[in-house]
Amino acid sequence: MAVSGAERRSIFITGGASGIGRAVARHFGERGWFVGIADVNVAGMEDTLGLIEGGFKYMHRLDVRDRAAWDEALAAFNTAAGSRIDVVVNNAGIGTGGPLAELEVDEIDRCLDINLRGVLYGAQAAYPYLKASAPGSALVNIASAAGLTGGSGMSVYSATKFGVRGIAESLDAEWAPDEIKVSSICPSFIDTPLLDGNSNRKTNENIRARVTAAGLEITPVEEVAQAVWNAVHGDELHYLVGKTARNIAFAKRWMPGKVRKQQRAAGRQGLLGK
């Protein structure tokens, strides 16, 4: 169905060069939205935009750790989209895993800066635009099942994703008077390029192989895109994606002691397996 310029809504997505960001961009683009993506990977962004039919798309190179760059990126997208931004998706993130004692300081700092500081900067920069387009505007933060429970070898990554969920809860209350929706998406293991890397620079263990060996399912990335769509059009605070995320949330609520025992047992197995 054709959408007129006056009716067309706009969405700005960080980490749009691949994975979840690309899937969200395609999902909204196929439904007539003006799609803006940001990333440090320009070639990847060009590939993403090439998958979206029509001319209502935009890309901007952005390092989410740079607060001033956020203002520049959103101002440029606001102009391109006809002076309105309806949705901002804080999706940019990296994975960092392994025993805390083995992580390099720069690995810790980079994960904290991109996954957590970048989300705070994005929310702060997005606020005036989302306030202007409210009601109906939304901030969507991509968290993780690792933000539901901490596990061995996940201390830094879990810290960032617990934080992302906390940011969503705080801003849900803070921005309620402005009628801006705020939510977090908590996926389990998603089929993205992130799974094809190693958890940290001191290991050769592939993340995808580790997930498969543990017997955990890998959820199609399109399910996350649908969850973002649901968050923009719904009224929940946290959205769970994938069987693992739903099972963790259930167990943490009703069987927290059992979850702790399982995580400690898994940690011991990891140590014995070295």
C-alpha cells in the first residue's frame, strides 16, 4: 500500500550494517517507513540499503561512543526524513566473553562504551526529536537474554545488557509525561554475524560452536525485527525473543535458586574443560 509523505513515519537504527539492525531496517522499509541506518561500517550499510526497495532510506556513519556525532547524525536524518523522527533503535553493540581475569582492559572498555554508553548517548540525543513526534514515538533498546541472568564468562556483556534493560525501565517512567514509548528487546542467541566471531582475543573458541554444543537454539533474526515492530506499536516494557530468553525469564521469576545452581554448575564445567 502506498504511503504519502505526510503519513510516512521514520525510524533511525544504529548498527544497521548487518544482523539485527539490517533485519529491522528491511522490516520497516518493506512497510513504507523512511529508514535511516547508522554504523561505522559504510560498506555494510550500503549493502543494507540495497536490500530495501524504494528511495526512502538514508545512511550516516556514526560511532555511538561519540556524543557530538549523535547530534550530527540525528539532525541530518531529521532533515532527510522531513523534519520528523518517530523511532530510534539503540541496536549497535558488540559481544565480549570469557573469564574476567583474562580480558584485556581495552576489551572491557570497548564493550562498556559501545553497549552501554552508546545507548545512553543515543537516548539523550534522541529525546527532543521523539518528544516532538509524540504521542506514538518510541525508543527501543536492544538488550539480550544475557540481561536477564548472568552466566560464567559473561560478566562484562551481561553488565551492559542488564544496564540497557535498566535504562529502558528508567526512561519509561521519566518520559511517560511526554508520551514517548520506551522498551527493551531481549533476544536469546540470534543468527547474526556476531555468532561467527570469538568471545575474546585470547580464545579461538567460536561463539556459534559454543552455543550449538550447549544445545541452545539459534533464533532467526527476523523474529527480533518483528519484536521491534511490536514494541513500536504495542505497550509492553520488555519483549522476549526466542525460547531460551523466555525460559530464562520464567525460571528467574519462579525458580531463582535453580537458575543459580545451573549457572554455577556450568561455570565449574567450563573451568574443568580448560
